[in-house]
Amino acid sequence: MGCLGNFAPINEAKEFKYIYENAKKWHCECAVVYFLPFNEDKFTVVASKKVGNAVKRNLSKRLIRAAFLSFKDELETGKYIIIAKSKIGELKYDDICKNLKWSFKKMGALR
């Protein structure tokens, strides 16, 4: 399924709304992470204009995607939404990885 491995994208507004209302939520330095246990893997990254211009938003999404995919095999099956915070531009890739992994651990999303 492309570069996201076995993770399908989340596209529909009502699916976003359902996840926002029902999922476990955790704030870390670089992002807000939502996790909803489910029988299929879905994943998406969101970066609002608060993060910066289009170049900065795309860079932050690529960094989050790379960090997420580096430990995707350790994650429980479910739906994941990661919303980038404006501070993400100041963090190094290793810090983003640590933050996301810690978030998933706190939410019970790691195996």
C-alpha cells in the first residue's frame, strides 16, 4: 500500500470526527496523538497552518511519518492520527521519535 506499509490513509471527515471523539489522546512535545484500537490499521498526519508555511508543514509531516514508520511493527492494530504542533520545527528527528514512542507507550498502543 505505498510507503505506509500496511497502513491505509484516513480520508473521510466523519471518520476523523469519530476518532477525535472516541480515541485515546496524548499530548507530547511535538504532536497530539490519537489512538483508537480497531481491527484494521489506518494512519494519517495533520499539520495546521500554525506549524508554518507549506514547506515547514510538509517537512514536519514527513518527519512524523518517518518516525512513526520506524516502529510501526511494535504498534497495536488500530487507527492513528498525529497532529503536529508548532514546536516540531525546533526538534531533532531523534527527539520526535522518542516523543512519539513515549506517547504510544502511555496510551497502551505498543505491544
